[in-house]
Amino acid sequence: MRLILLGPPGAGKGTQAKNLVEKHGIVQLSTGDMLRAAAAAGTPVGLRAKEIMARGELVPDDVVVAIVADRIAQPDAKNGFILDGFPRTVPQAEALDRMLHEKKLDLDAVIELKVEEGILLKRIEKRINEMAARGEPVRVDDTPEALHKRLEAYRAQTAPLIAFYAGKGALQTVDGMVGVADVARAIDGVLGLGGGQAPPAGGRASEGRPGVIAKT
Ligand code: AMP
């Protein structure tokens, strides 16, 4: 199974990706995690990315595309993967199309987690508190200034991907405002894995599947 999770920072992509990894034994490919690992390792790419990430801006497409191309070629990605945080621009999505085409692979679904912007800041504050409580280092871009930039980058550069994938008939929109377990059930529903009941979504129901707003 090969999936893309789309949504603004704080939408719950990472949480849902981890859930899917546990349930379906596929790998989570988070470009944010890969870039943070490269920064921590002090590689030239990592050091270049580190400052950009701290400002809440997007790392250049060529850098991220190269990282993903390497990663999906690794043996553990053979059974499938969830892309979390990639693609984030239309050129990245086009590069991904080319990569998959060359490998004769298809995407099974592009899932948008739809959330109201007003709650994102609250969710990220919660993430900061939880990480601090676990004694984990807080992300340098989890600050109000960087978050503002990250949301701006999402609106300007990533939101157009919704139309990009809708145009291909590949987009599934899930209500990301409900609880973690309900979002997970709605995603299972989208994937045809027999999700249970989720509360009514904020939009129109799609093919009677709970929590699924629409397939476009
Ligand atoms: P994330 O962990 O997905 O929130 O990503 C954290 C940061 O890593 C982003 O704010 C960007 O600076 C950088 N980043 C992650 N994925 C990408 C991507 N696909 N394209 C460009 N920059 C990215």
C-alpha cells in the first residue's frame, strides 16, 4: 500500500501515519523526520536544511526529492509506504509521479486531513507540552513565529496539491477534527479496510463512509 497524507502542520499526519505503520506493516516516510535526522547528524544537506526549517520555510524541492528518491529505493519500502510531509509543492508531486512511474508503482490513496486552522496552534501547543513531559527536545520550529511561517508555506505552496490530486481523481478528504481513533477509522474506511463508526464529518458524506468528507 502506498499512501500520501496531506494536511497543514498539526493536522495529525504523523500520528495517523504511525497508526497505519503499526496496523499494516508499511513504513512511514516523514521528510521532516529525515531532515531533522540529517541536521542532527551534521551532514551538509542537514546543516543547510536546519536553518530553513527553524525559520518555518520549505527546504528546496531538489533536496527533498533526492532524499525521498533514495528512501523509497530501500528494501523496507518495497511493501509500501506512507508519505508524511511529502510532497509539499506541486513540483515535488510531479517529481514523485515521475519516480513512481519509473518504478511502475501506483499510489493507492492521497488522504487529506481537513482541519480548521484555529485549532492547529492549540494542537501544536499540546504537542510541545507532551514532548516536554516525556523529556524529549522540543522542535525548534514549534514556536508561534515559525508556526505562522509554516502555515503560510502550507497555504501558498502545499494547499494547491489538493486541486492537483483532486484533478487526478485521487483525493480522499477525511475529517481531521474528530478524535485520533475516529480519524483512524475514517482512514481505514477510505482504504477499504472496514472502518467503524466515526462521528458525522463536517462536510457531505462520501459513499456512506463515516468521517469521509468527499472523494474527488
Ligand atoms: P514536518 O515535520 O513535516 O512538519 O516538517 C518540518 C519542516 O521540515 C518543514 O517546516 C520544512 O522546513 C521541512 N520539510 C519537511 N518536508 C518537506 C518537504 N516535503 N519539502 C520542503 N520542506 C520540507
